Amino acid sequence: MRGSLRKRGERSWQIRLYLGRDPKSGEELRQSITFKGSKKGAEAELARLVNQIETGAFLPPGRLTVSEFLDRWVEHIRTRVSGRTFERYLSLIEHWIRPELGTLPLTRLQPLHVQQLYSRALEGPRRDGRPGGLKPQSVLHIHRVLSEALKMAVRWQLAARNVCDAVEPPSVRPAEVEAIDEAQGAMLLDAARGTRLYIPIMLALTCGLRRGEIFAVKWSDLDWMHGLLWIRRSVEQTRAGATIKEPKSPRSRRSVALPPVTIEALQEHQARQQELRQALGPDYQDNDLICPRDDGSLWDPQAFTSAYRALIRRRGLTGPNFHALRHSHASQLIRAGLDIKLVSARLGHAKSGFTLETYGHLLPGQDQEAARRIDKALRSALAAFQTKQ
């Protein structure tokens, strides 16, 4: 029998599990777990735990190390996050969290252990003697990954609490948004004219598209009659290569109205692409992509970024990085007085609050308008009061 159930009190049950024998001493290994709830619920929990023992999925809380728990958590999230996000999580775990905390029993992990991890990551020395030196933003990423993992440990009833809740991660000042004005944008487009980089730069500057969205968009996504471009997918770059995936969030799936200058550029681009398709014949890979490589194959984002940086250096331009073109588009819309919700929808942000937090400082004259309205209301109230005297 793998487990048994015993009543301990009103709606309290003790689940006793038999885990086999210790391979070294030969003694029986048992685990006791308290369950709060009805007898039916306790029986269901017992059945679930017994099934885990029989399938090898059971994690004994008392002997489980942080490293062993992270192994299970990593497998759990592997298919639940994007490939790029998974690689970033894995890198932080392998290079920072596991070396510093991995040997600790999960149930004995304390806030101080985590705080020391952050200090070593920022300043060093690490347990292996190497220096730290991470930026506060990178340590904040470590905090978020570890906190997310420990939140699951609590849900799996492997830990009583998430110790990250009692830890102060480093404070990070919001990075200033890098953007260029219309004149600089025109200069950049002129530098890219006649190259494969022209249309990606145009789509970033005039539509605010993300890099991955640009290389996944197809001619079939373009509504010429209404001047709309539908964003339905994105390109993701991982160590395994570039692949097409679902958009970043539900709101990333959207339509974007195209300015006439962009429509004209796309019409010319389509004609040139058709000429190239005919010239290459069977060697051309017709994937219907608007911005592919010369042979029609998927243009991976990292290769594009390298080409973009080379263009900047070759033409003697100073910055900006490609993502700044999306920021520039958003900044121009906000300075033009467009509603923040409309800007957020055009950019495909998951929440308007993020757009406001990122670009709110660009809202023209908002503080002065607030002062003007307060002045007007107060003067009106004072005048009414004096009239009554």
C-alpha cells in the first residue's frame, strides 16, 4: 500500500505515504502531509500523490533541494513560455540561481539566502570566487524568475511561502526611451534606399511594428483597398534558429493603418520582388513574405540587425538601434496629440498602462493643462463665494 489516510481533527487529515526503502540503509521512507478539507477531498489528494509516487513524479518536500525543484519547474514551463523566454530563464537559473542556492533544501530556503544572491550578483564575490557585476535590471530579472518558480512551489505544496516576497530586489530607474525625430528618420530612410533594409525601416518608423512582426508579415496580410496591414504572427530567434510563432499577446494580433507613403513604398517593393522571383525561378522560395531574404526564405532577426548596424556604420550615422524606431513612431503619435489608448492599440501593447508608463512623459502640456483647470475652478468658486458676502 503506497499511502493511508487518518483523521486528525475537524476537516483535518493526515496523509501518510510509503516511498520505498533507502538504497543505502534499507530503512523504510515515509512522508506525512496534512490536508485541510473534506474526507472526499483528502481521498482525492491521496490518490493523486500515490499516482505521482508510482509514476516517479512525486517530490518529497523535506529532502528536495532548490536545484532538484528547479529541474521539475523548468520542465513544467518548457512548453508554457516562448522559446526565447525559456532560454532566458534557463540562462539565469544555470549561471546564477543554481550555483548560489541549488544545494539548499527547498524548505530551508530563507529570504537572507536570496538577498545574498542578489548582493553577489551585483558586487561579488560569488560562491565560486568569480566577481559579480550584473546591472540592477539583470538582477531584477533573476528575482522575477526565482519568484515565479517559488510561487509554483507553494502551489505544489512543496514550500509554505514564497520567500522572494520578503526580499527587496534592486531598484531600477526606468530607462529613457531612445527616439529620433522626423528629420532623422528621413535621413535613415535615405541611407537605406535601394537596399533590403528600406522596407523594414519604413514599417518600423511609420507603423511601429516590432522587429519579429516585420519579418513574419505576408502579402496576404495586406488589405490594399482599405490600407491596412494585419499582424497575425511573429518571428522568434532562439539558439535553434528562427521560427514563426503566435503574436506576443492577444492584443499584438491587430490591424495597422498604413500611411500613403508606406503604401507607395510597398507597391514599389512588391514589383521589385516579383522581378527577383522571376529571375531566380525555381531557386526562389515563395513564402509570401513581404520582407524575406533575397531568395524568399525567412530573414532571421539577428541577421537583419547585423545588416542594419553595418548600414549605420557605413553611412556614418550615429544610432539609433532598430527598436528605437518603434519608440520614435510612438513618440511622434503622442506629440501629435493622439489618445494614449489608440497609440497602445497601434503598437499592440498588452495594456494601455504600459504605454502610458513608457511614453507618458511625452504627453504635450498635460501638467500645464491641469494647472489651468485648477485655477479656473478655484477662481469660479471664489467669485461665487464673494458674491454671497
